[in-house]
Amino acid sequence: MNTSQPPAATKRIVILGGGFAGVYTARYLEKLLRPEEATITLINRENYWVYQPMLSEVISGSIGLANVVSPIRRLCPRTNLVTREIEEIDLANKVVTVSPGFRPRQLLLHYDYLVIAVGNVTNFYGMPGMLENAMPFKTLADAMVLRNHVIRTLEEAEVEQDAELRRKLLTFVVGGGGFSGVEVIAEINDFVGAVKKNYLRLRNEPHRCVLIHSRNRILPEMAEPLALFAQNTLRKRGVEILLEERLAAATSEKAILKSGVTIPCKTIVCTVPSTLPLVIQDLECAKEAGRLVTNTSLELKDYEGQVWALGDCAVVKTVSGDRAPPTAQHAIREATTAASNIAAAIRGGSQVQFTFEGLGTLASLGHGAAVAQILGVKLSGLMAWFLWRCIYLMKMPGLNRKVRIATDWMLHLLFPPDLAQTKLEPERGIQNQHFQPGDLVFQQGDLGDSVYVIEKGECDVLREEPDGSQKLLATLKTGDYFGEMALLSDQSRNATVRARTAMNVLIIPKGNFDKLRHSVPAFGEIFRELARRRREENVKSERPRDLVEE
Amino acid sequence: MNTSQPPAATKRIVILGGGFAGVYTARYLEKLLRPEEATITLINRENYWVYQPMLSEVISGSIGLANVVSPIRRLCPRTNLVTREIEEIDLANKVVTVSPGFRPRQLLLHYDYLVIAVGNVTNFYGMPGMLENAMPFKTLADAMVLRNHVIRTLEEAEVEQDAELRRKLLTFVVGGGGFSGVEVIAEINDFVGAVKKNYLRLRNEPHRCVLIHSRNRILPEMAEPLALFAQNTLRKRGVEILLEERLAAATSEKAILKSGVTIPCKTIVCTVPSTLPLVIQDLECAKEAGRLVTNTSLELKDYEGQVWALGDCAVVKTVSGDRAPPTAQHAIREATTAASNIAAAIRGGSQVQFTFEGLGTLASLGHGAAVAQILGVKLSGLMAWFLWRCIYLMKMPGLNRKVRIATDWMLHLLFPPDLAQTKLEPERGIQNQHFQPGDLVFQQGDLGDSVYVIEKGECDVLREEPDGSQKLLATLKTGDYFGEMALLSDQSRNATVRARTAMNVLIIPKGNFDKLRHSVPAFGEIFRELARRRREENVKSERPRDLVEE
């Protein structure tokens, strides 16, 4: 990297994170400093910046995928962009370690001045099954995955004959009633409603959209009358809103709420809760609830003049002492403050303080409706929706994107939303899964597509008798394997398996299982031996021969 | 499926495949038959139809991702679409088996009339390492994956310090000089050339685009003067064209040609060769070079009046006895013929014969250049390019797509191409890889990120001595494992591993390895035992202690 060997007088500025805070800091630094004064390097996992306020529009396709993001190289043409993961920040030695690329070697970046703006990440700690079954909604990839998943559920519901499974496929649950959650449920509801008519069997079937929020009203950042207007609008459009509830756990078949209520569904989106990235958790410095503590010049405590922290990973307080909320408008003002102060540190000069108090808030409620609260004025309905679109379009940097988004919106008014499902998932790999007591793992007669290892919990192996009754064949517990017989003999399942307690399993799909047992014979032997023992036990227990496989 | 229980008089038509042939057959059948005469069901892996002639434009983003495809449900509103894989065709019992969806149960579809139009698939048989390292180019997902891969190589080249690796990252190889290969290399060349200036270090570095073709000139379907014009145009734009050559093998670091020439690169696209899908290979009926044999009414031999075969999976001959080439214009005419004949079979009436002889051919050579040969007239350059765009825009069905594509083209003329890389790959799973003799598997000092199992071949384990020499520690062969020591002790590689012969390995990434050894202790034991033996051998061979890990 040329950032590592600048001329002696040239300072090295490293910015961590490519969200509003990081990208705007780089943009202001490019304006404030001459190339010979400082090199600017920005590290971000992606090579683009996400325009978060419009991200939910990707779900319905009302904005094209690529138009809701902007390449960081074009936004900050003089900045060295490193598209890797940040692995370690060493404040004492002033060096940042980033992840390897095509070759398994790490890269070290030395800095004179550091800006930490890494944001936060979704965290499902303490919520069983959420990691495996709930989808986060933060990145462009998240939005694409959700969009394709929703289309897949419609495709499957169209073919599915089981009425119960069809209802699950047509139920969409979103956790969190903040801006993001409200916009996501509104978009899903609009999109499913609009494209359902292209499905011959679904066009007359109802779909169910549920928004779950922990407080007694949604949109806590807005004034109560606007939040109530938003609730009414969403409910009129068919969205169920469950207040004073939380997502507590999930399986592949249902969402489980804190009250014990379960919602059978195949789609769970979670927009809360969030935590700090690991690299911040590992950092030893002053923190408040995990967030980095800064002064009003946005300098990190104990590293003044060297490190600035801003955005969602920092506690930023204005001169009046209030905490700045984690919104785009605040992040942009924090970026100007930090950039000015870095320029002052390089050139000498006095530090400026962060004084921004916010201009207002906006939330879209789907096509043709929004709520807005701007400089004290409250607006709702179609007017607010126009305002929402105008304000966010104006704030999108660059003429290119502005024109493209305006064009997308126009075409979206003229033509129905697109429903092409881009299947990008490669072969399914080894994964974890969570089951609640009573959940079916698989049913007798199903195709054998995976082997299961119980990491924690117990399950019953049952045989479905011709008269419809079930006979308990065995109970398996932590450390046991099952499902290998159908895979080894390439037949369908010869028993039903049902969770007895809450159970976590490791699922090894057939493709991986076959690769492993062919290349590592000792691995296959573990399961062949088990299958042999099971067959013997079955014969001993006088199980009818025709149910014994291989 | 409601197609399974139609009123007694209603016939069940099942169409396999959603390419030009399948979708146009459904469209014509919807026009020819009343709903009470027949139900139409189409089975396709995707819920969209790909407009193949424009697919390569996705690479540069000159057409938005979603605009190069069209939802089949909108193209054929009366057709039941089943978005699953076709697993088996049973001609005797008139039933098609499709893959399971969310539940592991297969679905059976009975038919009275069957249309087989499943196309062909990419096939790397007999070409070591191609499956793992070469990218096909057939589906929308292929185009997206290629686009994102190209952007990733640019991002990595920008950061990479090793000049040799940087050259590999900036080399792009395409196999096959037919329409698809020519359009892909032209698009990659245009795209890389256009976005390179946004990369501070790459803007002055050359990139290399190589097209490999087996004959003595590219575009064999076109007249020689046009093909030579195309070769000249591409070469003037910087594309290297290697004639009378073929891709023979590939590793993650290079393409290996039939002549023995190797091209160090990180991007290989293969547009040849192709084979028939497994479901056709398994079918017992009359075939010619694997393709289904039909008469001039497009009926499958021995199943006349029941089964029609068309498109790239069938041998279609016109009344003049020539074989119809596998192009879109022919597929569309085959579809009208098949649809008319099915309608005649239902209502009674005489069969029509396939007589279309082709209107001409077109190939795009990148921005502002193309070659065309239409109704005997030959055109090249800018005029041909305009013609190419006009003809294909006109042929795109539906006003919606026409407007969207025209808009995309206009915006593409005004603004630079987009370069956002949408990272969608989940955690890397268990995979195969191929190495050629002398290839490095990993180097001493690399991060330990995987365990390797040798499926076939031999490799040397070498220690890099401080004086720069290498000491041979061991030679491993088929069935041996290596790389486990760094994973078990979480350190970097303590030796270099280099392939001694051509070698196939199974790679188990750290994430999967750790999951397996924690859940299946016997699996971890296999490797712990091996690591223990290796340490003992190292100590015995008086290897310096400080190089022994764990």
C-alpha cells in the first residue's frame, strides 16, 4: 500500500467503516487537506456505501438493486479503499490489522490519525434458533436475500398442497418497530399484495404480515400522534401489530414470542437488537454500554489528538449534553466535526465541537404513505410520502444516482413490480438448527437429505404404524447422531424424529456427508458402525424386517 | 396441483424447461387453446426466463440485473409454473418427478402431452480443475457471480503488493469464441477498462483479456469476412485471441491450454463445452449424439402424438434435412410448430412441419461495435451495433422490459458503469480443488484456514530455511491429510506444501472443521491422533523444537 510509505511530512489518516460517518469523514478530509498533507485510507468490508433510508425499497424492487448503494471509490476519489474485514485495532502501536484476501496473509496498516466509525452489528445472543432462522436487515446482501426469500415462499406456496405449510409460507414476521422494521414490513406487505395476482392459486389467498414491537407504540423516535397514525395506516393495509412483545426464539417453522405466543411462519426478519462489532468489544479503552466514549470534539477518551470515534459505535454528546441519536443526519454532522478537527491537528488550529441537534424524522409506510416531523412540523399521509421521497432523493450524493432513483420510481409507478427470483445460494453447507419441544425434525417417508448430530437436547424416534398410531423406537440425547441410515442406503426415512426438549443440532447435508466419508474413510466408519448397531437392535426388538434398511 | 385433477375432458400439457423453446410453446398454447381444453404446466428451475442475447450486458451493468430476465408468470399468465428441478421423466407412465421444496417430498406431475425443452448444461468432464475454477455463463446467477468476481479481482489487485499476483488478478480468460464467448470477453474488457480509473493504483496498470477458440477463426456461425472483422476489432481494443487452442485444465492460479501453454490468472470463464442434462441422459429413447431424435413435426421418435422435443436438447431438422442451429430465432419457430401440433392432437387436425431456415446472425463486440448478417446482407461496426440493439430490443416481449432496457442503455451512455460488488457468498463450505505439479498449496507463514485431504496425487511438505533453501520434510500421497496442525493450535503454517504430481484434494475450511470436531468428537480424534504422530516424528528427526507447534 502506498499509504504505508508516504513522504515524511505526509500524515497517514486511516478511517474504519464505510457508513455515513466514515464516508462523509473521507469526503470532507479530501476537501480540507491537500494530497501532500495527508493520505486517506478507508477500510470497509464492501466497496460501496449503503443509502440506509432507501434500503427497504430493494425488497419490492421499486429501486434497482445497484441504485440504493454508491461505490465508495466514486464518492471519495482520492481515498485509498481497502475492501477487507478489520481484524484488530492496536491503539498503542497505531496499527490496524485487516483480513487476508486471495492469499491467506494479513495486512497491517499504520496510521498517524485514526477514525473509528464501524457502526454496530446484529446480535441474536440468548435467542435460541434466531441465528439460523431469522434474517438481519442491514446490508445490500441482506436486502437481496430477503427479497429472494419472499419470492421463494410465494413460489413454494403456489405448488404446496398442505394447507398448513401454505399458511406458514404466506406469513411474514418482522421484529422491531423502529424506522427499519416499519419500512420493511410495509414493503413486504405492498410487494406480496402486488405480485400475488401473478400466482394462479395464491391470488385469492390471504397473506399475513406481523410487526412485533417491545413498547406500547411503534416509532419511539417520533411524536405519539404520528406513531399512532402510522399504526392505523399499517393496520388498515392489513399489517398486524403486536405491541409489548418481543421475539424470543425461532425454529424453521415458527417465531416464538416472549409471552409464549408462537407464529407459524417461514420468514422472520429481525431489525433489533444490535451489538458492537467484535473488534470494538476487544478494544481496551473507555466505554459506555460497550460504545466508545468521546468528548465533544469526538476524540476518543485517552487518545485525544490521535483517534476520533463517531457514528453508531460511539457515545457522542452534543454541547448541551444530550446523546446524539444514531441517524444519518447526525452521522454526517459528526463526520464534518471529526474531519475539521483532524485537519486542525495536522495544520495546528483550534478544535470545533459537535453541536447539531437534529432537523426531524421521517418514516415511509409503504406506497403513498409516510409520517414526517420536520423542524417541529408534523405531517402524515401522501404529503409526507412526497416529502420523504424529495428529501431523501436530494440527500443522495451525485447526479448519477439521483437520476437513476428518480427513473426507477417513475417506472415503478407505471409497471408492476418485478418478481424474478435470483437463486444464488450454492450447495447448502454444514449448519446448525434449533428445535422446540414437539417440533418435527423429519417424517417417516421423507427423502433422506441430511445427517443430524445432537449438540444439546433430546428427541424421540417414532414409527408411524399403518393404523395411524406412533410407536416409540428410541430416545436420543446430546452427542447422538441420527438420520444416517437413509443416507447410507439412499432410501427415504424409515422413522419420524420429534424433539422431546429444546434441541440444538448440527446438520450435515448429503453432499458434504458423502464427500467426507469418501475422502476420510474413518469418518464414514463412525456412521456405518452406528447404522450396523441400530439394525441389530431393531432386529432384536423384533421390528418387522421390511422396515429395516440397507 | 390443480393440474393433477382437471375435469375429465381437459387435457394436461406439461412443458419441461423455461428457455425460449419452453416459454414460447406455453405462450402459443395459451393463445391456441381455451382453458377448458387443456391445463398448461411449465417446470423450470427459475421463475424467470433469461433473454440470453443480452445476458452478457449484466457484466458491465449496462442493463440492470432484473431487466435481462422476465418473470415467466407474466409471460404466460395462464400457465401453472412449478419452480423446481426436474428429477425424472417416465415416458411409459406419463409422469414427471420434480425435486422437493421446503419439505423433503418429491412431487409427481401426470401429463397427457409432454414438451421436452430442457436445453443443455455446462460440462467440464475430463478437464481437471475446471469445475472448481472455471465459471460457466448460462444463467442470471452465472452473470452476477462473474460480475462480482471481476470487481473482487480489481479490489484485491488494488491492495495487493505482490506484482505477480496483481498480474494474475488483472488477467481474464474466456474459453469459446462463439457468440457467447465473444460477447463476454468484449464486455469484461470494456468494463475493466472503464472502471479501472476509479482505482488509484490500477489506473495506469494494464489488464489482459484472452479469448481462446478451437478453430482457425472465431464466430464459426458467421461468414468469414465478418468473423475477421470481429477479430480485428477485438484485437484493436486489446483482447488477445488464441486460435486453434482449447482450455484443458485449470487451477486456482492459472488456465492450462491443450498445447501446454499456461496463462496465470484468477478468472476463467468457459462458454463451451456443453452436454445434455442428467434427466435426458437417463431417458431411454431414440437419441443422436445424446440429443432427442424428432421428426419434422417435432414429435419424439416412438412417442408421436404424446411427446414433443425442441430447443437445444433435441435434434431438429427442417424439411430440407438441415439441422436447425441452437439459436433463439429457431427455438421460437420450433415452439410455434410444437404448439400447433399439440392443439391439433387435442382437437384433431393435421400436423404442421418445421420449415424455418433462419433470418441471420448478430454478435456484439462491446460498446459501439458489432457484426451482423441479416437476410444475406453483411454489416459491421457502429451501424451493426445500432441494428443489434434495435432488433433485440424489439424482440424482447412486453412494453415494461422494452422501456426499462432502453432507459438502462440511455443512462449507461450518460453515466459511468456501476462498480458495487454485492458479496453474497455465505461461509465457504467443503469443496474440491485441483493442483498441477509444482503448484503451491500453501506457504510457510500463511494463516491456517483449512484442512486438506488428498483424493488423488502426491505432494511435498517443505520447510523454508532461514538461508532461503527448502528442506523436504515428507511426501504425502492419496488418502493422507495435511494442514490440521495450524488449525488445531490456531497458528500459522509451519511448512510449505507443494504438489508433486497432478493432485485432487478435498478442502475442509476451518469453520466446518471446528463444527464437526466439536459435535462429532470421533472426527476430531482422527486429526488429533495424526497431529500427535507428526509431532513425534518431527522430534525424532531432530527438527528444531521451536518449529514444532501446539
